[in-house]
Amino acid sequence: MKLEGQHTFQAPRDVVFARMTDPGELASCIPGCEQLEPEGGGRYKATLKLGIAAIRGTYQGYVAMRDVQPPERYVLAVEGSGAPGYVKGEGALDFVAQGDQTLVTWKGDAEVGGTIAATGQRIIGGVANMLVGQFFKCMEKRLAGG
């Protein structure tokens, strides 16, 4: 499934980029992220607890930052598998300075398989957009000092 959107932050581009590439900030704001341990090279071992519809599960996998070009863009990849199936996604984030604000646009793909996909196929897109929204609202709050 394709995902794309944008979010405007009330902070300068270098500050937004720094926060959105900081592993601690990512761990705090990626929905369901319970653990993020560095493995080197921008890759982190991750434990994610997610659910779609009535199917919930814990996924072991990784979060990785690639093609990092400060403060303009990077690619964020997430992959995990668990009893209910697997989740896999990758998205490019672009950071555009607009005065004291920063416009972040993202475009990517997400894939869900196994029981979780079979049960919640009709609502996966809505859930994915909701999770992305939660991530950006969390980052916005953290940038505001909350």
C-alpha cells in the first residue's frame, strides 16, 4: 500500500531533522515501539507492539535510516515479524525550510502479511495513516518542548 503526506513543524529545518534522526526521539514517537537498540550503520534492533482490528502482537525486527542527507532527507525503513504476521515499510522523508517552519513530506510503501492482513485488510490503510499521524503529532509535541 502506498502512503504519502506532509506535516508542517513550527521549528527550523536543522532542528526538525536532528530530532527526527535521533534514535531516542524515534523510539519515543514510533507507535508501539518498545525497544530500539543500535546495531550500527543507522540500523536499530526494534521491538514493536502493534495491532489491527482485534489482532494484536509483538513484532521483532529493525528500524533503519538510510540515504541520510542532513538536513534535507533520509529514508526510514521498518520491518518486523511476530505471531500475527509481519509488517514492512519504507518511506522517504524530505525536509523543506519555510522561514522558521519546516515542511516534511513523506512518500513510501507499507506491507502487512499473515493473519493480521487477512483479518484487517479493509482497514489497514486507515490504521497505517493513523500510525503515521501519531508519529508526527508526537514529534510536534516533542519539538514544542512537551
